[in-house]
Amino acid sequence: MANTDNDRRPKYRRIADALREAVQSGEYGPGDRLPGENDLMAAYGVARMTARHALSVLRDEGVVEARKGAGVFVRAYRPLRRRGIQRLARQQWGGGRSIWSADIENRDLEVDQVSVSEEAAPDRVGAVLDLAAEETVCVRRRRFVLDAKPVLLATSYLPMPLVAGTAITRQDTGQGGTYARLADLGFEPVRFREEIRSRMPSQEEATRLGMATGTPVILICRTAYAEGGRPVEINEMTLDAASYILEYDFEA
């Protein structure tokens, strides 16, 4: 092994970096098995724990996945491109299409763990939706599963005085989803605002999204506004960062 400044890195890190470079160069493609612990011990002259630590680094980064009894394999990565502007265009939901149709192409999307309830508004939600103290919100909680892999948790808050008795309070909101139903009520969203940040997931989030250890989540909070600037929905989303590319395409 060459004696370079980079060799000052811990041995497990050098091994992990070498394997990652081999994956990125195409030496190992999606689904290929990487050298196992015994192979790495022999090739690098290291202890088993060092070889195991190197592989765990790549697993935590989402580069590889371990299959019990079979070894460690390069993860097949087909990211979901979230087209942040196109998906919210009125021609999507106004034409009866799901906003997801701008993202998923011909991939299989399922919405499971759906619940709808009437609840007191959290302070942050009540303040944005400009609700009176006694007014409640319709809360829609969903998990989105793409190609059999959970990728997104979403919780929407809508003013109950506005949506009571409508399809928005049911699990199936119909073609075009919530925004189409708001348009039916005369409160068509005309402007959206999204805030994006990231952090490490809670244990519950990691479990529900089936995330690998060490993978962060992307948090997107979207507010929809009707004509006159009235806020009509807050949607708080938690995304598996390893599953997404956030894409924004707009004119200069």
C-alpha cells in the first residue's frame, strides 16, 4: 500500500474509501457482491473488526446493503426525482392527476398507513393557518411506498371549518387529491411556500421508513395559499434522504 498523506487516515477508513471508489468507478455495479471480511483481512493485513468497520461505513452511507448469510452487496440506487415546481403546477392536480405523477414515471407508488382525524391545532400550525383558539384542524397522515420501499411520511393540516363534510376528511380524496377538492370549495391554491432542512431521523421515523443506520432525513414544510394570501394547508413531510434527488427547474 502506498505511503501517502492520505494513509494517515484510520485503516478502516482507507479500506472504505477504496471500496467506495471501486463502486463509483463501476468496478462493482448495482447488485454486485463486495469482498467480504476475510477477503479484506487478507488483502489489507488487518483485523476482522477493522474490515467489519470498513464495510459498516459503506452500509451507513447507503452505498451497500448486507444480506444475511450472503454478504455485502452494492445497493441498487434508483433515486426518486422530486420535481419541486412541476409537481405543484395547477395542470397536475387541476387535471385530476396526482402531484406524484410528475415524479414517479411508471414506478409503483402505494399510499399506506393512511389516517384522517379532527384534532386541536398545534401552536405552530394554528399560528400559520390563523385559526381561532377553539378551531380544530383536519389532520391527514400518510406513508408513501415506492417500489415496495417506504420513502416519505406526510402530515397535512387543514382548517376544519373550511373542509368539514368534504372528501378531504375521508381517506380517499378523489382525483387530483386535496388541492383539487380545495379548488372545488373555491379555495384553489395559487401559491406555495416550501422550507427545507435536514437532520438525523427519530427512531420511529427510521423504523417507519425502513432506513439504514446513519441515513439522514429531509424535512419539507409546505404551506398552500389561496387567493388573497389565505393559508389553506400545511404539509409537513419527512423524506428518506437516500431515496431522493430534489430538482428545481425554473426560468432565470
